Amino acid sequence: MSTGVSPETRETTPRLHPSRRAIVKGAAWAAPVAAASVAAPAMAASPTQCAPVGTLFDAQARGRFLSGAIGGVNLDNVAAVEGAHAQAVAGTPIDEESAGLDVSVLNTLNLSLGGLTGAVSDILTIVAAQDAGVLNQYAYANEAAEGTNTGEIGASGAVNQASGALTLDTGSSNPPELGSIDLRSLLQQVAGDNSVTQLLSYISDLRLNIGALAGRAYMDSLCVEPDVDQVERDYLIAYLRLVVESDLVGQLLTTLNEVLPTLTISTSAVWSILQGVPLLGGLLSALGQSALEVTATVDLAQLTGEPIPDDVNSALRIDFEDGTITLDVASLLGGAYTGDISEFLNELSPNTRLFVDAGLPGGAVVALTDSWVDGLIERLKDLVFVSVRAGSVTGLGATGLLIEGTLRQFLEGGATATFRLLGASINLGALLNPLLASIGDLVQDTLDTLLNDSALLDTALGGVNELLAALFDVLSGVLSITVNAQNDASGTIPSYYQAITPAGRYDVAALHLEILGIANLLNLSLARGSVGENSPR
């Protein structure tokens, strides 16, 4: 919408600057987090804008969710995705524009670079009909900001269409997914780079899954009071996840199917544990060690039921059914994930390039697969069924023992146990749980040794390590992922901003993606807002 408001009306209905605590509101899945911002005096960056109190400006702001280039398509030349552009000019003292993004437009734009064919939507997939309103675009411009405390707002993404405030009110426990980018198809257009060639040899697909985004630029006035006037630039990212499809995942599953059935529990070790329980002395003497049978079987079919580990925010997660490896970028680069929104992702300095400015921890590749094995063992606690049997526990005068349950049930004292001596039940009372835990510890130690000492598994995980190393080489040298992308700011400004932002405009995008060295292959800004440039009349 566009509104022209008279000066009289403008002064009686001031538009107040929201406090920093209110910048992010209504996040049902996260505690409010004020995203990183940079405030800089507008006067210092653009001295031609300064003018005496009462000066009117031709002012403008923009909210544009998609901008830049992808697959040879320059989105800045596509009117259907131009977003909201507010312009306060003579006769229109205040202009306010809002618009949602029609993602169907991407179906009509054809890729036109190298071997890429088809529609832009084949490369850049955006989830339509978002309940959270994550595709909003908003712009507000005021010709005389000193009467209202708000000069301009440019915002897009998960922002309120009526005010431009950042919001992620999903009504659910998880942040919404914005969409994904097919990175493998784009990287196939990169010729001559060894790291790209090596990575492509390992994978059949590579996508970046992107959670809800928001970017917001705000100018509180048009440089009427030089010591006060500021530009604020904020952003918000729910999550970033790299999803890799590779035959190596299938090879790892095949290896596990070969290794796990060889899990063998020492009968003598279990016998020693049983002998340590005083009440079992008569029963064991009657049976003898040769009667003891100990088995541990693994329900291999269930390995493909759910990704491993269970936590969706794990740094590395393997889905055997889909043949994929998922890397959660925030957990990978920022440490353990503690909630539904990453403080790490949302507190980065302007133009922070992931895997470069925010680099991998030392020894990350091996640490990832080691941690994954821990997650595998945690899953196997529910898939390993243990049986300890001797004699019989049924019938008149029965003498025997039967202990059964999953490994987790043994460890937590939930396995079923029956002991009989000449038909009489033996009640271990408080001794039962320590007995079960001791057997559980023995089984888990045997499982740990089996997995850690298996040459077959070591080889399979080595292949995964090589894939990860190649991926991280590409992420640090070829594919640039920049968070809190800004022009006229610190850090390495993406080339896109250097080319398109004139003096006096202040841009921010939650995310900028670029394949270095190849123009228009991928130089894409997502969730971008800008204020300025402004000219005194």
C-alpha cells in the first residue's frame, strides 16, 4: 500500500522508534533475541545529507527479499520480485509500502548460465504459503523525520507487514523453513578447482536448507541532529543446514550390518557379575557356569528408522533411509546447540563469512564422526536386545534364571529378571538394579570396543571424513556464505554490494551467498532491507 499523509496528520501521529528489546517479538519457538546491529552516524557516512532543522528530503527505503543473481538470472531486473520501495517526495510526505513475495515467479525465470537448464525454482526452492509470514517486504520513508523519530525503515523476510518489526510467530515449537538452494548444480559449473572436483566425486546432491530469515535497516532521522542520528541494521536467522547425499552413507550402513551381528558378550564375565550377588550363590551352584547362555542381538532394520543422532540440531546427523548427512552450521561453528534459535548465528559482526571469519574448531572433521559414533551407540541402546539365561524358570521345581531387555533397560534397571531355586522365587530386592547395571555396562563396553576397533568401520568413517574435508575446503575457498551482509561496514563486503549500493544507502541482508570468481552464477542476497539514499530539497 502507499499512503500520502499531510504534515499536520504526521505531527499528531508520531511513529516511535521501537526499543532494541522489542525488535524481535512474538517468537513462539524462541526467547526474543536482538540480532546484531551496527549503528553509525548518518552524518559521518553521508555529510551531504545534513541540513538545518525543518529541511525536507527526497527520502527512500527498500525491503527486498530476493536480490542479486543466480544461475545467470539477474533478479534485480525482475519487476515481480522487486519488493517494497517507499519514496517520500514532493506531494507525498510519507510513503509506506508492503508486499508479500510471490514465489511462483521463480517458476517462470529460466536459468541461463553454463550447463544449467530449467527454472530458477529448480535451484532456489522457497516454501510457499508460509503461516509465519516469512516472505514479507516492507518499506517506510518520511520526508521530515525530526517530528516523528522515524526517518526510514526497510525490511524483508520474517517481518511485520504493518511496521517492519522482526517477528517469527510460528505458533509451533520449531522455526519454519524458508527453503533450500541446490548447491551441487551450481558447483558443477565451477571448472578447474580441485576442491570442487573432489567434493563432487563424493556426492550426488548438496543443498543448503535455510530457516526463516529477516533483515531490517532503520534510520531514526535524516541527519537533522548529527550527534543523535543513527542507522541501525538488524538481522535474524533461524538456522542453516547443509544436506549432503552420498553413496558413502550406504556404504557405512552396509558396514554396520556386517559389524554389529558379530557383537559377542563374554559368558565368563557375566558369570563373574552374577557370582558377586550373595543371594544367587545357591542357584549358581546348582546350575554351573556351563549352563549359562548370553546373547546380544541387534535389530538392524531399525537403524534406518530415524536419523542418528536423535537431536535435530546435532552438528552432524546421518539419515540411512535417505542416504544423507546433515550438518547444522550453528552447532558446527558455534558450539553446542541449546535452544530453538542460535545466539551464535544471530550475534555475528557485519559481513561475517562462515567457515572463514567464523572458522571450524580444530580437528573438527574427526571430532564430528567421533561424536556421531557416540550418537550411534546411544541409538543402539534401544536396538540391542540382551538375554541372560540358564536352566528354566517355569514349571514345578524349576531352577534357573532369565534376564531380558534392551541394553538401555539393563542400564536403567528396567530389564525383566526372574530367578528360581527348586521352584522358589529369589527376590534380589535392592541388589537387582546394580546387577542389571553391571551387565549393561559390560554389554556397552563390548559394543564400544567392537565399533572403535573395527577396521571395516574405520574405513567407512574414513570415507565420510574425506567427504567432510572436501566440503569444508569448498566452503572456505569457493562458496562464500556471509551472515549479516552489509555495505559501508566492517568486514569483507560482498562484491554485490560494492557494485549496486550508491553513497548514502545502507543495506543489510540476513544472508548472502556467492560462488567466488564466476559472475552471476551465485551472488544472492536473502532478506534484505535498506534505507537511503536521501537528498535535501
